[in-house]
Amino acid sequence: MSRKNDKRNRLVEAANDLIYQQTFNSTTLADIATKAEVPLGNVYYYFKTKDDILKAVVLKRSAVLQELFTTWDQQFAQAKDRLRAFIRHSIESADTTARFGCEMGSLCQELGKYSGELSHLAAELMHKTLNWVESQFKALGKNEETASTLAKYLISSMQGVSLLTLTFKDPSLIQRQSKNLENWLEAA
């Protein structure tokens, strides 16, 4: 990897962390440069605006999501097992969720208040997740309408418990809800 890409990658990583921990609105280019250990003036070489950095962050998060989905698709032959992995994944980040909220949900909530491209980019993350979950329910033999309803229920349940976990700073809420969702999945 060239040094040029290293600086760019460090800026995207720093922006990703800061936007998650303190929101996009309150993150400055100076914050990002400091965390990435890149001189502030160099930031403009890689990104013309703060929005451009956000676009790179969303693309990074989208790639991470796709990696997870691909891994679960390859690792588990059965759709229910893939959905269980999706549910259990939230347990791994329960402590962080209690401090900062859901990484995807927080960004979608913040950018959903904008109009235009930023809102659209965040919505694409949620659409990608919704489409993958819906495809798992279709693989279980559910028709399109039922698969869509079940996918929305699962994601809204997980996002709701993420909000409660953040509000009450209680990671055990995610653990309990995950078990409830796994039981629900067995009956679905």
C-alpha cells in the first residue's frame, strides 16, 4: 500500500470512529486530522469537503456490511443460521452500543434529518441490511410480502434495543433481546 493511500485510509478510519463516537455534526476536519495524525492542510488533498469524508465513511461501512453478509452466506448453509449470526453480531458490540449507540442506526438517524445525498447514502446502508435480511426470509420460503414484514420487524427490534441500550447504558438489554429474537426466529 502506498503512503498516499495510508494517509487517506487513516483519515477515513479516524472519521469513521469520530463520527460514530461524537456524531457527524460535531466532528470537525481538525478532529479527524488530529486523530489520523495527518496535518490539517493535507486533509484537503484527499477530501475537498467534510461531506466527501462522510461519503468515504459510508462506503467503508457498506463494505464492512457486505463482508459480514458474504461471510455468513458462506459459513452457514441454512438461512436461519445466517439470521442467528446476524442477531448474535449485535451482542459482540453491546458494550460499545451502550456508550455510543448502534453504528449504523446512529448514522442513519442523524443523516436522515438531512436532505439530499447525505440522507440517501445513509439510507442505502439500511436498505442493504434490510434487503439481505429479507433475502434470508425468502430463503426460508416466505413470500415477498411476509419476508419484507419479518425483515422490518427484526431490524426495528434490533434498532429499538440499541436505542434502549444507549439510553440506559445497559448492554444486557441487547443480550436479552437477542435471545428473545432467536426464539422468535424459531417460530417464524
